[in-house]
Amino acid sequence: MTSEKASPNGELPPTSELRQKGLDTMAKVYGFEMQDGPGDFFAYLTEHLFADVWNREGLTIRDRRLILFGVLAASGQSDVAEIQAGAALANNELTGDELLEIALFLCYYVGWPQGSRFNMMFGSVIAKHEAKLAKQNKTT
């Protein structure tokens, strides 16, 4: 890992190709532009998890996101799942109907209360996404 240290004025050295690949993948996964950061934690996060693991052959980002929904539901992290759901819709990886189907499916494995929370959260994310699309269609 390249543990890039900030200069005394807070600036980071130029971003390596590996770091940039990780930042680009993070933007796809989270649905918003990611800024580079200092330190070992950020180096491992971008250069290993996102540049390497999320880009391995065998599973698509969509596949990995589906697995992640299960993990997030099982661990009660609906806040992170909300970000993932928005990115999945924005990237056309999943439809609103598919997200709702995921919530129903999860009810049987993580329990109805948690699955219901995901169903409500997904419904909110879908409504926001549809409103954003409607606004974009009005302006074009």
C-alpha cells in the first residue's frame, strides 16, 4: 500500500493509477464522486478493497452489491444499504421492483422487522430516484 502522507499544507501527492482505479470504483459503488484521503486506512480501502477486490473477475459490481445487501441487512446497517440502493438505481444495476423483491426475500433470512425496514427504506430511495428522473425529464 502506498501510505501517502499529506504535506504540511494538507495537500496529497499525485494519485497513483491504483489509487485512482479505487476512487473510480468507489464512485460507482457509492454513486457519488470520492475524494482522495491520507493515511494507511484510506490506502487499504481504495487500493485493496475497491481497486482490487471489487474489480476481481467472477462477479460483477451488481453481484457484489446483492451480496452486500444481505450482509448489511443481517448486520442492521440500513444507512449503508440506502447509499447502495441509490447507486444501484442510478447505475441501472437494479430496478425499483428488484429492490423491493430483495427486501421481501431478506425478510425470510434476517427477520420480518429488518426486512420491513429495508422495504420502507428501498421505497423511499425508489421515490427519490423517480422524482429525480422526472425532474431531469422536465428539463430536457
